[in-house]
Amino acid sequence: MFDPLCCEMPLHPTWPDLLVRLLLTLLAGSLIGLNREARGHTAGLRTTILVGLAAAVAMIQANMLLDVTGKGPDAFSRMDVLRFPLGILTGVGFIGGGAILRRGDLVTGVTTAATMWIMTMIGLAFGGGQFSLGGMATLLTLVTLQALKWVDLKIPRNHHAILSVSWATASPPDLQKMVRPLGYEARFSSMQHDTGRDRFVYSFHLQWKQPDAVEPSTEVLSLVARQCEVERFEQIGEKVS
């Protein structure tokens, strides 16, 4: 008889048991996928569900092959059913690696890759009949993605930007002295000569610390604009999604 609280993988699973495993995986994938979909991330509802179902099906297949005798102990090779879930983990590793992108200092897709990884583990847990483990993993994943996102936004972290200003002389302005009172650090990066205006364009690398929940202030631009002509301000830095 099917026990929904069962924490052991039965040697001869019934069809109702297998259906519950797949439905629970579908539910977990839907909950986690909706969270990612609502935030506009690439691995959304369908991707998360498919990853979980693939893991569950692989684990179910391994479960169904447990009672297959295979070849004798003196045969050249024997069946290893655990290669099914291990193959799924390897495949998801490649998918997760493809989801992570790096463009200069900007990194995206790390959380997406981690979400697909944990969804694979949840699918393996449900596929193996570990309902309590799969349920707890789903709950903790949702808490991490939803509740801890607010905590992550409140943590002060370093931010970086490129600030370009035009200046009449061939020596760069002392931008570090201008921005230091606001908590910014400025480092000279490059110089170009604008022959059309007979001016020099200097680029500086700015660094400051603030939580992601706080909108960047334009006060530093107003301060610099009192002495220089601001040409460009581009915020850069590491981003995890």
C-alpha cells in the first residue's frame, strides 16, 4: 500500500507511487519555477519543471531496474543503475555552466545554475521516493530564493562605475579629492584628446559601497559637474542572478 510519508525506495514501486513521485516533482518545479519566472530570469517555469522531471524519471528508472538480476557475478560486466542519476547530475552541470555568462566584470546566471542544480536534487529525491526530503528541500529552496533575496539586497557591497569627464588641460583633474567626501574612491583609467573641441577626456574608475536596495545617488555627478563637464557615467560590477 502506498505510504506518502515513506522515506525508502521500494524494490517494486507501484504505478500510483510513481505517479505521486512525478506529481510532487511537478509541484516543486512549478513553485520554484514561478519564483524565477516572476523575476524575469532565464530558467523559468518550464525549464525548472523539465529539469526536475528529468531527474525524477532517471531515478524512477533506476528504481525499477533494481530488481533486474542482470549478468552473473562471473560475467565481464554488471548493470549499475546509479549511472542514471549520476548522468543527470553531469548533464545539469553542463546546462548550469552554459547559464553562467561573464562580460568583463559583469557575471550573470550563477543563481540560475544553482537553482537548476537544487531542482535536480529535488527531482532525484522525489523520484527515489524520498518525499520528506524532497518536500523539505523544496521549502528551503523557496525560502532561499524569496525571503533571503530581501536580506541580500540589504547587504552593503562594492559598486563600480566608469566616469568620463572633459578637461581643458593635458593633466587630469584631481577627481579623487572631489569625490572622497561622499565616500567614493576614484582611480585614473585612460585619456583621449578631443581635437574637435580641443579638450581632453579623462576616464576614472569609481568605487563605492552601498546596499543593492538603495538607488545610486546622482550627488557625485552634480559635485563633479561643478568643476568638470561630465561626458559619461556607466555603472559596472558583478551581478548574480
